[in-house]
Amino acid sequence: MSFNNILVDITFAVAQITINRPRKLNALNKETISELSSAFTTLENDRTVKVILLTGAGEKAFVAGADIAEFSNFSVEEGKLLAKKGQDQLFDLVQNLSKPVIAVVNGFALGGGLELAMACHFRIASDNAKMGLPEVSLGVIPGYGGTQRLAQLVGKGKAMELVMTASMIPAEEALGLGLVNYVTTPEELMPLATKLASKIMRNSLVAISGAIKAINANFIEGVNGYEIEINAFGDCFGTEDFKEGTSAFLEKRRPDFPNN
Ligand code: COA
């Protein structure tokens, strides 16, 4: 895979996507969004890839937002199209990926950057990271799912406050809010991500994709998450992984999941 704005590396079944526009603090322009979409789709279909890590190049930023220079002259219709296309092409794609996606937040995650991190299945951050949805300071609102996902993650009241004040919060505060799961030093961030990926890969990845689908179902309007869970649970009983997982337990040995 060769791209202009992102790097993709696959090591021991863990794919790392690095957004690579450090001079623009990895801001998401149209081409970067398109390349990310293409990379995630390719990795989803690559059987050798089990877990995906998403991070930003350089020491300063994960992603400092959508590329402001690109949309500053947009009309109402163009604005709507920008949000719709971005959500369909990338943010919803990431959220619904069947493989675990971890956002490795190594610096500023602002606007579209925090929205992208929130579309990932969970987030870890370095202690120098700063997060926020500052869009109202530009006269616009979050358009890549931020109003929905921030409220889901931190609750409605705190989401209202963070969006209204356009605040940039430090990683430790994000940890307290449940916006990120762990905070560590910049040096220890990628090793922690790799450790979490290894821990995940010991489990059945077929079962994990069912769990992702069921957890996500809770947040889809008009969908009964309990029904989705019942079906995904039942489907597990037809898998080789289930036979191996239960047999291994009964035989007091480590499972060797055939689909991993
Ligand atoms: N879109 C486009 N360019 C961006 C950008 C964005 N969201 N965020 C940063 N950049 C660019 C800057 O324009 C600058 O480019 P230049 O060197 O060609 O002038 C470069 O990245 C470095 O940013 P700079 O502002 O000089 O760094 P800083 O350390 O002084 O400030 C931030 C860092 C993150 C506080 C500041 O860049 C910022 O506020 N960015 C916008 C955040 C935002 O509002 N995001 C939501 C967008 S909807």
C-alpha cells in the first residue's frame, strides 16, 4: 500500500496506520480521508491483519482537525456533503470495522482528530496529548459524528460543556471522563498499544467481531442491541473457534483459535 499522506506498516498481525502530515499537524484533508478509507478497507479484508493501531506522525499531534484551509469557502450544500461523505467514507467505516481499532493519541486530537479517535473502538493517550472539539470557535459544529460520539462516551452534560466552551482538555482529564482508557508517557505509548493488541489477539477474533457489532448496536437508533447480541451469541456456537475455546478450557490447555 502506497499513499501520499499516510503510512501503513504490518508487523506480527498488527497493522499501524500513521497519519503523516506532521507539518500541518496531521490535519485531515480530503485526500487523507480518502487514503485512510482505502487503507482501513484493505486491512479489513487482509486475513493476516488482526488488530489495527491508528496514530499521528511527529511528537506534537495525533490529528489537529479537519483541514480548515480546505473548507473555509464552502457553501451550505458543500458543508453538508463534506460531513456526509466523511462520515460514510471513514468515520462510520472505522466504527463498524470487524477488527479492533485502537486510537493511539500521541498529541493534539482536536475537532475531526478527536472525532476520528472516537470512531475507533477505544483510545489510549500520551500524557502530552490534548483533546477537544473546538469547532464552535470557528463558527461551525463538529460534523464527523462528534456531537453523537462525545455524548456517548462522556455523557450529555459534559459533551455540551466541552463543545460549547471549545475547551482543550489534557490527557489526564480525558482519562477521568472515560474518553481515553489509559494515559502513559510518549515513549511508552506505542509499547502499550502493542501490548493491548497482543492481549486481544489471544482471544477469538471471530467472537470479538461479534462483540464489536453487538456493542455498537446499542448506539444505533431503532436497533434493538439485545436482539443483535442474541443472534451474534448464537452464531458463535456454529464456529470452529467456539469448539476450540470450550474444548481447550475443559482440557485445561491454552486455546489455539483456528480462525486467528
Ligand atoms: N487545518 C489546517 N491546518 C492546520 C490545522 C487544521 N485543523 N491545525 C494546524 N494546522 C497547520 C497550521 O496552519 C500551521 O501551518 P503553517 O505552518 O503552514 O502555518 C501548522 O499546522 C502548525 O500549526 P500551528 O498553529 O503553527 O501550531 P501551534 O503549536 O501554534 O498550535 C494548535 C497548535 C493545535 C493549537 C493550532 O494549530 C490549532 O488551533 N489548530 C486548529 C485546531 C482546530 O480548530 N481544529 C478543528 C478544525 S474543525
